[in-house]
Amino acid sequence: MDDNRLAQQIHDMAIACGFDHCGIIPIEDMEGFRKRLEQREKDIPASKFFYQAIGNLAGIRERFPWAQSVVVCTFWLGKYRYPASLQGKYAKSFFLSPGNDLCGDLAKSCSQLESWFKANGIHGEGGTQFGHLSIGPLRYAAMMAGLGIIRKNNFFYTEKGSFIELVGYVIDHRCTLRQNPSLRPCAEKCNLCQKNCPSGALNGPFTMNPFECVSYITTFGKGKLPEGMDDTACSTWICGCDSCQDACPYNRIHDWEKGLSYPGLEALASELAPEKVVGQTAEFISEKVLPYTDYHVAPDEVEMLRINAARSLRNARRSPASIGG
């Protein structure tokens, strides 16, 4: 099949499956990420241990020697409403992930696209695999495919902002389909994301210390603060953090009071208040709350959410001026 025709067919099928955008790049286009990773580790030496724990992000060609192209799709989380009571406490990208079992929209889209790959003799790997099981750095792949840009806060943006779910595949057919984004870059003097990072982890444009990131601390970091970090650095966040994204002018175009109702979330919202979480049973948190965390909190980490919620309450009682961000 003609490469251009195949690329267009993959794109059209991805859109038909429910994705918002789709781009395709040759596998060698991912090689530039290695330099970005090396620069990040040079700027923040401690981050080297973090990225080593994730896995071989820069070695996509070594991991998939048979792969010829990378297919990247986007799914906009802003299609859903997000309760105001959860903002500033729970990261929207976690609680609105269409990959959560309670929603299943993303799993359905991936399943349909993967079935189409198989029916058309295309071998692919990737999809909803998370973390080190993912095919590689999806934000970089999406940028190279022309689906958007990476801004100073390190998040990937389309014309709808940064609350985007990315899905990537490597396939054994060679084809290319690049989009042409018309997004303005961050203003040279803008540092709103850095100023509003509560822990100071975002200490420069296009870089950050992952171990000091509130999103890491309140999830994979087990709720523990790095040595020397004050309790107030986590602000009122319980699971994840949206501070740098919420402060970004390119995210203020969206009204979170509009959109579809995310399955079960609005009915649960009142039970997710920090004063409720600290007293919730392990069974309630495990069965009702963890399914919304997009696999960032393990079943045996119920107590961590209680600790984070207690910290959120303490920080909320303090003067806003004493809280980071």
C-alpha cells in the first residue's frame, strides 16, 4: 500500500475511534529525545535516578528493532466537566482520564484501533500501557508529529490546552503524517508556571526536579517530602497537582463547568473533601477513590491518601501567603 495512503487511513481510523488528533512519524524522529534527556539530567542531576527508574525512555529503537513508525493520538480531557470542589486538591488529568476503568472511553478507542491494525496486517505495540511500559516519550513524539508544542511547564499542549491524554503505538509499516499546529510559543518573559509551582520543583523553563514535584510526592513519592522541604510545599493537593497548568494563560480558555459528566465523579465529589478522606474506611478509599487516580496510587497506599488529605487541611487553615505557589 502507498505510504501516504496508509498514513491517511490510520489517521481517519483513529478519528473514527474517538481520538481528537493523530500524527505519524518515522521511528528515527525519536532520536532527538536523547539529547533533551541528557540536558535535563545535566541541569537537574538528581533527575537521572528518576528517569533510570522509569526505564529506557530514549531507547525506543533498541526496544522495538522491528518498528518503522510511531503513531500518536490525542484525547482531550476537557470534554468532561470537573467539580469545582475537587480543583486544587485532585489532578484533573488523573480523575478525568478516559483510561480509568470507571470510564473506559480510552480503552474502547484503543481496542477499536488495535483491531483495525490487526485486520489490516499491521503489527503494533503500545496503546494504554503506562509508565515504563509505554513505547517511550509521548509528549516528544506528539510534538514531532505536529500535534502541538511543549511549553515551559514541560506539558504538551494542543490548541485546547494541556489537559490531553496521549496514546502512542509503534508499528511495523513505514508512513508519515505530520500536522501543522498554529500555536503561539510561550512569551519569553512569562514565568507564571514557575511562580505558581508550590514546591519550587519547576525551577526553570522546560525543566524541573521530578522528586520535588507535588504530583510525584502525592503519588509515587508515597506522600513523603524530600529532605528540607516544608509541609506547606504541597499546598492543598491530595493526589497530583495542576498548579503550573492552571496558572498558564493557554489553559484559561476552558470552562470546567461545561462538558459531559464523567461517570460517577460528581456524585462522589462530596466524599472526596479532605476532611472526609481522613476518616474514610480503607474499603471506601480502595473501592471508590483509587479507581479515579489513573493507577498513580496503588491498592496498598490507602493511608498515603489520608496523610495527603490531612496535610491539605493543615495548609488550607494557614494563611495563603504561607503556602507555596
